[in-house]
Amino acid sequence: MEKLIEKVNELKQILDETPQVKKIKDLNKKLQENEELLNKIKLYNQTRKENIKEEIYSYELYKEYKQAETELNILILEINSKLKKISRKGKCNI
């Protein structure tokens, strides 16, 4: 069990060094500093008004963040796919 925990921690460290994770962390920090954008996001979450959504999408920072989020999700899908292949190797296919 200790070895598994070690490997998971090692994987976390490796993932923290990927360009996708570094980029999303950087953009998240910038987004958190933009109070105007955060207020619009909060307002949209409360009202769901389409015009507020359009305003949010007009921010280049938000577009960048969503693109980085997509790239990170693709990385996660790739990891899950590889883990699925690995986990099948140890099972009997009856």
C-alpha cells in the first residue's frame, strides 16, 4: 500500500510539471485577480442571463482559461484511457 501511495505522489508531482497544469494554474491566478470578471461570473451564476454570459466570453482571459481547461481535460482523458488499459491486463477476460 505504501508503494501505491508513493507512486500516486510521484504522479502528482509529474502532473504539476506538465504545461497544461502550469498554464491552468497561472490563468486561474490571473482570473482570481480580475474582480470585474469574477463579479460577472457570479452574477451570471445567479441570474443565467444570456447577455452577461456574452460579456464574460468577451474577456480574452476567460477564453484562454476555457481553452486551457479543455487541454487539461484532454490530458485527463488520455491518462484515464491508459489506466483502463493497465487495469485490464491484470484481470481475467471471461
